[in-house]
Amino acid sequence: AVMLALDVSGSMAERDFLLDGTPVTRLEAVQQFFADFVRRRPADLVGYVRFAARAEVGCPPTLQHAALLRLMQA
């Protein structure tokens, strides 16, 4: 099983990354990276913890990767 950590603090709103030549926020860049990572792990349980001032489970480890990715985008 794999647990990912996702920083959702205010600093993640900085638009200082490029995806396909388009400026995106740090959060959008990390979400894209995580989505690519999860898609390459079809047989692994994957979940994530999000944090800013405190940490909380965004999704427990699951094989339902489509649901995990939807939760991560929320």
C-alpha cells in the first residue's frame, strides 16, 4: 500500500509551474504528478493524506483509483 502526502496550504496556490506550456499552480502540478503515479500502479492500494495547518486522511488506501483521483481534485 502507498500513502501520498498532499500539501494544500496557501503556498500551493502559487502559479509557478508549467504543464504543457501552461502556467499552473503548485497544487495542480502535484495533482497531475499524483494522477500519473496512481495510473501506473493499478494493482496497488493507494491513498492520501492532505495537510496544511493539520493533517487529515483524504482517502484511505484503496484500489478504486478513479474515486481516489476525484477526491484528490476536490
